[in-house]
Amino acid sequence: MTNDDQAKPDERNQPPRDGRNTAPDAMSARAKSPAGRDAARAEGAERSAGSARAQRAAETEIRAEGGIDIVSPMPVLAEREVEASLRPKRLSEFPGQPKVREQLELVLESAVRRSRPPDHVLLSGPPGLGKTSLAMIIATELGAPIRVTSGPAIERAGDLAALLTSLGEGEVLFIDEIHRVARPAEELLYMAMEDFRVDVMVGKGPGATAIPLELAPFTLVGATTRAGLLTGPLRDRFGFTGHLDFYDVTDLETILRRSASLLGVALRADGGAEIAGRSRGTPRIANRLLRRVRDFAEVRADGVVTEQVARDALAVYDVDELGLDRLDRAVLDALVRRFGGGPVGVGTLGVAVGEEVETVEEVAEPYLVRAGLLARTPRGRVATPAAWAHLGLTAPRDTGAATLFDE
């Protein structure tokens, strides 16, 4: 048996913080050996390093200079602290998403009255709509601690088993981007979610044995931006599924007023409406634009965010009245002026605007499609008549919707 084989059971059977002792005697004895402890420390260090690398790879670093990608809904590592301070703490403070909020309130209230952990919760929807905030709120409403990790950080079944065995009763485990959990770890998660136990394999080959470990009842909250990538067995084990939609302007104005009060920003109603209208229906973008407009107001105005100040500030950051930034307009401009409105392949578009294909597909395209400015067809991307109009041009008769049904 190798040190790695010893390290996995050793690490999982350190006494949990809440005093529970679920480890078999054989595994407890194994943990006392110096070689086992050294191997456990080595594996823990390796796992921590791997998790950090995966987390950094999962983050999208957005460059704010000149307004580049300022309206991207992806999280930014440097904004984590500010975002945390602006998150609502209770379900009653969470704006928008009335249907999901009502359903979740019933689930949590019922669990509290029964003194039992609620069913596992799956939250899906585009980035920046509040999935992480809801996960934090769930833990707060239950009065339970929360552990936070991400799918890319769980590379092996052993990583997940070590995390699960350390959970105390009633704790909340939040896995962001759960669709990116490695397949071996996902299969281990099935039994943990359903039966609250995991089977740890010790040894290799014909001599391998499975040691069952009982888990304390916990609640898993999974978040995903691509619900379609979740496997059926994993999706079916969630007792509650909530889909978050884009926010309307009224809800975004409410969010901006709350954020302005927390940040100490003098925000007028017309200024909040102007920012909300350019926020792509996404609270994360609204809060980011508010901070940039605040900077402009403090440096070039009297510190009060009015409609005109917001317009002038967002013009500096290249955010137009529809919420399009430099990249969005570059994609539309290339599609219309260079390729006659399409159809054109996304790879060609990426070359034309000087960006990676993934950037065009994941950052620019989703909002352009939702805004009705771009259409995806079997032959390629096509500019709609609204895109031509937004650029001040007249669309040819044969462009736009007619190509949607081309084979």
C-alpha cells in the first residue's frame, strides 16, 4: 500500500470540529503512524495548491481601463470584497426573483420548523444574478455554517470525500459551477446526497476494499450557469431547483439604491434609472457601473450621481444606452460592415475583432442575442435589423430573421 493510499483515509478521519467521531478504529490507528501523517500533510498541501490553481483558472480577470469588459457579468477576483459587502444577508432583503424567493422561503421555513436540514438546492442561471448570494442567505436563514468551494477545485473523489466527512450536522456546502465537478467526484456525490455516506476505497487492484463512512446530514447548494451540462443522476438528487432570470429595471433601481446607501454614494432617482437601464439586467454589472459612476462624480462633478452625470460617466467607459461596450459594438460592427450582416462563423468574427473565440461566445454573444441584435443560425452569426439600426445603418431586405431557418 502506498503513502497516497494511506493518506486518503488518514485525512478523512481526523476528528471533526464538532466533536463527531465517524472513523472506523482501523482507520484511526492508521492515522497515528508518522508516515500516514506526513502523507496526509503532503496530500493536503497538494490539494490546496491544486484548488487554488483551479480557482484562479475559473476566475475571469476583467480589465477596467478604458471600459474594456466593464459590463461582463463574470466575477472578478479583485471585486470579491466589495461584492461581499453589498450582498443581501436575509431572504427578505433579496430583491427581484419573486417566484424563486417565495419557493425558497417555503422550503427553508418548513425545514426550520421540522428541525431538519432542507432538501438539496440547485440554483441555475446566467452569471451575476445572485446565486452565490442566495447560497449565503440559505445558510443564514438556517442558522448554519457554510463551506464554499467550486467545481473546478474538486478534481478527485478524495478531495470531495475529505470535504464531506468534515461537515458538521446541518452545515451547508456550496459548490459553485457544480457542472464542472470531475466525474469520479460526481459519482461519489450521488451517495452522499442520497444516503449521507461515502465509500472510501483503500488499496488498489483485487485487494482494494471499500470502507463506508457515515456523514452528518447536510444541505448541498449547487450553482451552475449551464444547467444543461448537469448529468441526469445529479440533477435528480436536488429536491429544489430554482432558475434565476434577468432583472427588470425597477428591481435594479432598488438594488442600486441599497448599494448606494452602503457605499455612501449620493444617488438621485434619475441617475439610478440611467445606470439600471444600461446594466443588462444583471445586479453585478449594475453595482460595478455604480462604482465607476461614483468615481466620475467625485472627480469631475459635485459627487452627486444624476442622470447627466451617469450619462457622461458611462460615455467615458464606452457603455452605450443599450449597455453595449467596446467588444459588443466591435462584434456588431464587424458583422455588419465587413461581412454584410452575415452569416459568418464565430471563429471569423473572433479574428475580425482580435479576440479569442471563447470571449466572443461567452462574453459578447449572450447579451447580443438576448437584446435581439444578433442571431445564431446553422450557417453562422447574423445581424438582425435592430443591429443595423443601432449602428445607424439600413438593413438589406434579405438579412436578419429570414436566415434563421436556413438549412
